[in-house]
Amino acid sequence: MESRQEQCPAPGDLALETVRAWTLWLTEVERWRMPHCARREARRHAWASLRGLRSPVERTNGWQLADVHGDATPYGLPPWLGRARWDAEAVRDDVRASLVKGMGDPQAVLVLDATGLLNKGQQSAGVARQDSGTAGRVEHGQIGVLLAYASVHGHALLERALSLPQAWADDRERCEHAGVPTAPLCATQPPLARQMLQRAGAAGVPAAWVTGESVYGDERRRRRGVEEPDHA
């Protein structure tokens, strides 16, 4: 995420007021994020992961995230990521509201894009042979659809969703084993993008333009929904 906080001087020129501003900002993030984790241990690991991701470590794997937080091993993170109960949609809505409050602008641009994560495993949700922009070819992996927000104040991600190929949707046992929700049965890129734009509109996200890859613009229903909101 890039915002006002990242318009600061290089580390060697950091002033005390800059560091204090960052600390206050992180405290505010903790204040509105932590209530989404009911258990204290889950809140601790959630905060540890955020601190690690925002740190300057070279690789944000479990061991380095644990080291940033002062843990001897990373074994507390996988249970939190895999089994802790927290409302991802509620967190998403809070993040969106916070970002719009700081970066909202009537002339902003909503940007749709997809990213690929190479993955040859069989257990990760959505893994299949599919066109991956990351690899530049058809390859085993997962595809995520992203909605970004760009204004004169900076840019940041508003939302994300995992594209679920038809091969997965047709195999309910595999979906259940991977923790895929029962609905929607199939979630391809254009419909996911349309849903994201609808949620942004319903939340009052200010924007004058929508842009994205041709796969989104080629879908007539989505394009018409942008041009004429009543048809979204």
C-alpha cells in the first residue's frame, strides 16, 4: 500500500515526528482490526503478521515474521491463518472505509487487475493450469482478482478475491477439503470484478474512472454497468 505515510524521507533522514506518526498510525490500525479476532491469541498473531509484513525483512516467510515479533519459532502463525475465526469481509470493509477516508477523491480511478501465484500443489484452493500473467504462459497456479484505488493522495488495494476454475467448482469434495465456501460454485474473473465494483459503489467509494485489463473491458455487462450504474 502506498499512501501519505510513504511520502517520508529516507531512513537516514527520519525525524522523531515521522516515527511518532507511523506509531500512531499502526496503533490506529490495530484498534480497528483487532476486534475482528475474538481470541487474544489470534489477535496477537494477527498483529505479529502485520508488523512483519510492514518490516524491512527480505522475505516475509513464517520464520522471518516470527523473528520480527520476537518468537523463537513460526509455529503459532499457521494455526492462526488456517483455523482462527475472523470475518475477512468485515476486515475488507473496514480497510476500504479507512483508505477512502484518507485518500478519497471524486476524480480517483478504480483499477481492476489479476495476478497469478505459481503453485503446483493439489490442496491449495483454486490451483489449476491456467493463463498466468506472472509466468507469461499457461501454468499451474492460482489467480487472484484485485481492485485498487488511485487518487492524487496515493494508491492502495481496496479488495481481493480468488478466481475459482470450473474444475474446482465441479469437485465439491475437493472444495470442502480446501475450505472453499459452498457459494459461489464458480467464480471467474469478470463476475468477480463486477461484484467488486458493485460493492465499491454501494459503499460510496468516490471515483470518476474505472480501468483494467481487456478481459474485464470485453465483458459487455460489466462495461455497461460502469457506464450506466442502474444496469450494474
